Amino acid sequence: MPDSPAGPPAPPIALAALLGLEELGLRRIAGPDHADLLWVHTSEMADPYPYLLGGELLLTAGVQLRDPDTYVARIVQAGASALGFGVAPVHDTVPAALVEACDRHGLPLLEVAPETPFAAVARAVWRLMAEARHRELRRVTRAQQALATAAARPDPVPAVLRQLAVQLEGRVALLTADGGVLHAAGGRTAPDVQTALARLARVVSPTAPPGGTGPALSGGTGPAPGRKPSPSSATDTRGGTHLFAYALAGGQGLALALATPRRDAGDHTVAGIAVVLLSLLTAPHQGADAAGRSAALVRLLLGASPQDVAPLLDDGDSWTVVHARRADGAPADPLNAGALGAALGSALSDTDRRTVRVLLPGHREVPPQPGWTLGVSEPAPVASLPGADAQASRALGHAEATRRPLSTHRPGVGGLAGLVPADRAEAHARTLLAPLTHPLAETLRCWLSLHGSWDRTAVALQVHRNTVRQRIARCAALLDVDLDDMDVRTELWFALRVRA
């Protein structure tokens, strides 16, 4: 079977755009008023069918026109988009039988005036196609820049989807292999469109066998052993809405689904850019040490001590814990957590929908991240990670209370306080703070660290300011001290730091 013809050199142009060129003097006299033109071809053959590729504006002077109905039927069967008939030198007017045949077969018929050469029509079509190509390239470039900017936001996956919905003027969604929606953007769609998109997601998912009927399929991904290859993309239509699904790379079983009111030139390219960005953002960022970390996790789950597991971890003798929250207060999800971890250089991240935790091997200089508020612990060995986690949590609260993008936990007690032997300092702190429960002691520590600010302490602890007042008053009563006295505050701060 011969290879299919190469695609057109430019996006199709609308028939109305060609008719709008007054210098050509073209006039539609039969058939529909809309068509997309991909080529221009001139032929005086009685049957040009074998030489048509489809989508042409076929130009003829009717030199061998014998049976207009058969002639029009054949060029419609070949996929021609429109017929241009030149008046003179063979015919004085467009034959009435040709006009009737074009109306009957639904083929636009254009009258080409005697003073308009076919070459001028062809040149005009190619000029319009070049202009369309230029517009498409400019649109794709702008879309690429907008999507890349969205991918650099603190919520890259939803931001890319929102921007894609704007660029394509439709509905976009990130779907799991079973059709579940992880993120979506754009206008609402009818239930049958949502069902069709979920089906397309299952078609392109590498974890599901491709469907044999229904939507048109294109592309392909490498098959897993014993499994038929899944297509990398699939298309369908529902009531004039164009549906697309693209498989994301990375083995996550995710698909990008699109529902657009029209199928414009460049849409596939723009969607392809989004697929690449989303594949990078959602892929697991595992390094060469992933096997060792997996083994360490298994051993921890099976009851091994942190000291026994430490040798399996890269830079396992020193870890830095980072806590982060969205600066705009929006919830975080695993995809955003993974993106933040990747930005910080670690695949070890987790989230509880509000706070993201990232574990960094070794001593890292953690830079601020746009759109995030960060709290960073001091480096700690594996056995001390719970303490480092508490440090990062406190640092995050301090950063939020002081409205800073990043706060790092300062090293332990030093200076004059460091002159006191550790065992005596711990014994004194334990005795002094014995009346306080952990919530009260933590509230007092935070309040002192923020110079007695009720509002900032409330923000740091995420409680109401009246709760802070009540707790501090309770601390003063239990300790029987005057918290307005700087000497008292200094001694309590020293004790709280030692205890921490």
C-alpha cells in the first residue's frame, strides 16, 4: 500500500477568506458557503479523481466537461473542498447543469471572472495559507510561554491546566486510568461528554487495554510484556464538542483530557506542550539511590531501628526537614508536594492537604520558593528526625507569623547559656516547667519567641488570639510568675530552649 500523502504545508483557510478578496472577483453561485481549503489544483481532465488528494480548490475551465453530475460526484468522492469554474474561453457562463449538480452534492461552486487568471487565485490561496501559518506559529509561541510560566508557579499542575483551558477555550482535566478527576479547569461539560472523556482516558492509559472501536486512535506507546500497546492519544466527538485524550509519560497511568467547541489549527501542538510539562510535573523524581531508600522504608515498616536503617540512606547521617504551606492558603495535594520536592532536590515528600513535608539528605541551603512559606529544621541524624520535624513545624509557624517566606530553626542553646552543664540545665528546665502541659509549654515558647505578640502567636499556632491569652494566663498562674518581668521571661526562654 503506498504511503499516505504528506500533510498540508499550512493550516487550512476558510472559503469565506478567499471570497473576501475583492481583487479576485470570485463569486459563490452554488453549494454551501463554508469549506476549508488545503490546496489549489488546476485540471482540465474529464475525470481528475486519480490526481486529487482531498481538500483542494479545483480550478477548471470545463474543456472536457461532458456530464456535470458525474464530474461533480467524482470530485466530491475524491474529497475536494470546492470547485472554481473559469468563465471564458470555453464557456460564456457557468453551465446550469453544473450549478444544479454542485447544489445536489453539496460542493461549493465559485465563478472565476474572465479577467482573473487561475494563477492569481492559486497565489492568493497560498498567501492566505502563509498568513495562517504565521498566526498559528505566533499563537503556539504565546501558548508555550504561558504554559511554561504556569509550570513555574507553586501549584504547577492546576496552573498548567487552567492556562491550557484558556488557550483552547474549553474544558481540560487530568484523569486517572479509571477516569477519576485529579484536577480540572475550564467550563462545565455535559454528563455524556464527561463519560466519553473518562472512556478516552481508559483507552490511552498504559494500564488498560485499548478499545477496539469507537474513537479514532493515533500514536502509540511501548507495550509492557504480555500487554497490547496503548495509543498515546485518542479523539472523539459528542454533539459538536471535540474530545481529546493524551497519555502522560512517566508510568503514572494519567491522561490529559480535553473538550473543546472547535478544532483549530495548532490545538494539537499546544496540547502536546502541556502533555510534556504535565508528564515532567507528575513523574516520580527518583534518583539512583531510590532502591536504597525503598529498602530502608521496608525495614522501618518491618520494625528495624532508625540506627540500623541509616546506612542504607544516602547521606543518612544528616537530614534536613522542610515544612511548607501555600502562601495563598490553598490546600496542597500530592502533585504539588512532589513538584515542591523536585524544586528542592528531593523525591521524599508528603502532604496532609495543608502542610507539605520534604526530607532533604545532608545539609542543604534551602532557598525561598515562590508561592510557598517554608520552615526549615537544622540538620539531624535519622534517629533525631522527629525532633527535626518539630523544629521545621515551629519554624514554619514563625515564618507565617512574621510574614516571611522562609524561617530556619536556629541551633541549640549557646552563648552564656552554653556555659551551664547540660545535665544541670536539663534538670532545672524539667523542674521549672513541670507544671505545664505540652500545649501550654509550646504556646509559651512561641509567645516568647515572638516577643509577646498575641496576634502573631495565634497565626503561628493556628489558634484564636483569645486562646493564646488564656493559655499564657494559665502558664503565669501555674508557674506563679510575672510574665511582664524580663528576668522571668529570660529564665523561662532558657528552660524552654533546653527542653526543646
